[in-house]
Amino acid sequence: MTLVPSETTRKLIRARLAAEVGRIERSAPTRVALIYPSPYRVGMSSLGYQSVYRTIQGMPGFACERAFLPDEGDRPGANIERPVTYESLSGLGDFGILAVSVAYEMELAGLVRLLDASGIAAFASERTEREPFILAGGPLTFSNPLPLAPFVDAIVMGEGEGVTERCFELIAGARTRADALAALAQEPHVFVPAVHGDELPRPGNCDDARLPATSVIRTPNTELSNMFLIEAERGCSRGCTYCVMRRSTNGGMRLVPKETIFEKIPPDARKVGLVGAAVSDHPRIVEIVRTLAERGLQVSLSSLRPDRLKDEFVEALKLGGYKTLTTALDGPSERLRDLIERRGREPHYLQAAERAKKHGMDCLKLYLMVGLPGETDADIDECVQFVSELSRIVPIALGVAPFCSKRNTPLDCQPFAGVRLVEARLSRLRRGLKGRADVRPTSARWAWVEWVLAQGGRDEGAALVKAVRAGGTFADYRRAFGELGHAPDGAGYAEAKTPIAPERLKLKRQLSIVS
């Protein structure tokens, strides 16, 4: 660990700052370090992260500085230098408040690495008054933030607009950490682990008048190079049983009028990303995409549903610069798509393939989950047969991920299928589609790690610290989680040992909606 950033780091930060457009220069008595536990290229592609940045920079008496996990710091065994903020090259320990945005379970490792490299105690219970107060939020809070609880002082649950500002004011105005915790514990939608134990407040929804969220800073050095991000809608009206962002967890789908979208886009923007859990369900989406494309803008959407890919929509996407038509197959068979309540049916995908070909797309990309409850080899074989049929129309790229059940969904507590079984299913899929589709699976091993955290609690969070400090390899996680009774091919949470029968899904779904 170095005490000052290396010349290489300073040069990198200077170059990235010089390439940014829209950064808000500000100084104020209370500085907040807004940290993202993944590298810059990922963090600056996060609309939520940028929204919090805008919020802090608009608060009287507050100023925001950004910090990220150093490049390649998310790799197992990475030895990172002391993290610093981009705005002043200050260490994280120099701030009274750290705000962290966590998108999904595997970013918890990045947070631990950032704290360890900064010399800040990773566990909140071990931090002194002289160390920063850590406030967390982000998409993870819609599902299960308990593995995050050991590391932070408080967590904003759900949509943070309105709540986050109040939290910062309470923290800054408190005389002691204990006073801040007591005050925050009284706020709706704020989880204070030291006060609430494992009892989670309900995630909050912001006032619709605060929509849409938009990006502040554009930069070429991100996953979404120089793209202006704007919400076209928030939430989802669909009820997919595996999805955290289904209608019961976010109050349904809230639309942003097309006129508002057009007004918010900067005149110098050349690329626009329309963001939301169900963007293609916006009733004016074809008109929005076509209008932006006719203005000469490149357009990207965060989600495309197969049943929405009508001919005029695909034509508009092509006009907006699409070269690959991307949608979700999700289940490998019609039976499993019914189980998880996906509306996509085989005719939708066949029509999508035909329209991708008609409008000159390079390929049709499909996202698929394997290891779903009740899945058999016959389901995989059906997928091979159907994707082979699609490949005779247009080239197919298949992105495959193992299924990980999430809290706050009807498929909560479903066991992980097992690393060996998932790998066997992936091999069967690759063999069947060899020469017919480009199959790109994600790791079954790391999917198991994600599942343990997604279904876990504080103990799993503490075990993650052991794994990260041991080197962060899969073997380190297997060893640390094994001490809690988890195994990659079985055993683990007692409540997850019996899969939910299909006939019980409807009842569990109804309970989820009511709660």
C-alpha cells in the first residue's frame, strides 16, 4: 500500500478528468466521498451513481468527490494501492462521510478491498469516531442487503431520491456516530443494522415528480462511451417470478413523457441510452426511438422484450444504430418460461429473427438462464432444437447465466442447481449448438458465490471478508462459505433444500404482491 497515489494513477485520473463533459466543480464545508466498488468504467456507466453525484452537488454546504475501485482491482488476488478521489486525490479516510452505491452481490468484495486499502476498518462495529460514517444504497437494496450490513452504518432502501439528502443532513449535523445512527433509525426506508438487527424496512419509492434520472457526466472511458443516459420509465408492470424489479417490488411501471425525454437530452449529445427495467414497454417507445434517430442520434435501450419487437420497432432500432438485436430467451423451454412467467413465446423469437434479418442486423443475441427449478436435460435439448431453428434465419449469439434465486421474489429460497450440474448443462448446450450459435456462458462457480450472498445474511458477509483477504479466488470463497455449511453442489440454507412446487408459485406470488 502506498501513502500517495503513484504517478501512473495521477496521470490516469488527469486524463479521465480531461475527457469528461458535464462535471460539476464545487467546494463546500462538508465533503462526501461517493465511492463505487467497481472500476471507473463501470461506475461511470451507472445512472444511479451519477444521480447521487448530482444530488450531493446540489445540496447547500455539501460537495461530492468520486472514488472507484482501481482498474483490475476486481480480479482475485489484486494488490491495489491506496484509493483516492478523482477531484482532489484525497484518501477515503480524509472524509467524514462515505456514500457507496452497490448494484449486486459480487461488488461487496470491491467494497472490502477499498476499505482495506484505505486503512479503514471493514466492519462498522470496529470503526472509531475518527473514521468515516458509511451510508450505502443502490439496486441491491431491493433484494437482500443483509450481507452488506456488517460493513456500513446505514442503508437507504430502494429509491433514494429525497431520502438520501435527509440522511446526509442528519449525519453531518450529528455530534457523534451514535447520535447519527439513532436519528437515521427513525427515518422511513433507512436500515440501520446496529439498531434494526435483521429487520429490513420496506424499500421506498420516490415522488414521480423527481423522474427522470439523467446522467451528469459523459466520458469515452466507460462501458457506455460518451452516452447520455436518461430514464424512459421506472419500474416494471410484469410479474416475472425470478426478477427483483417485478411490479410488486417497485410500485409498478412509471412512465416518463416523451416530451420530457426530448427536453432533457443535451444539444451536444450524440448517443442516448434509454434506461429502465422495461423500456420497450413504454407505449411511445417506437416514436421516441425514431424521433431521436431522425435527429442523428445513436440510440440504445437497456431492455428489449421479445413480444414488443414489432416490425416498426426493429426498423426504428436499426435507424438508431442497432447492429445486434438483443432480447431475453430466459428459460430454455416453453415449460420453464411458463414457470417463470415470461411472455416470450417461440413465435415472438422467430419473428424477431426474421425482422433482424430483414433490417440488416448482424445477429440476434439472446440471454438465457440455466439451472432453473425443475429443469431437465429435455429442456436443454428443446433449447438446442429451437435455437438451431433460429440460426437458420439469422446468426445467433447466446449469453448464458446460471439461475440465482433472489430475495423478495416468488422464487426466493430456491436452491442453486449445483456447479457440476450447471456445468454439465452448459456442456450439453455447447455441444448441441456447436457450429450453429455463439454460446458464451458465465461461470457456474462464481454464480454459486453470488447465490450464497444473495440468499445469505451477515455471516455470509463476514465470510466474504475472509475470502477476499485470503486472495479472493473461488477456492477461498468455497473454504470461507464451507465453514458456514455451504457447498457448491448441495447443502447450505435449510429453507432452500425443498424446491417450490409449480402449483405453489401462484400463491407465493400473491403473497409477494400483497406484502
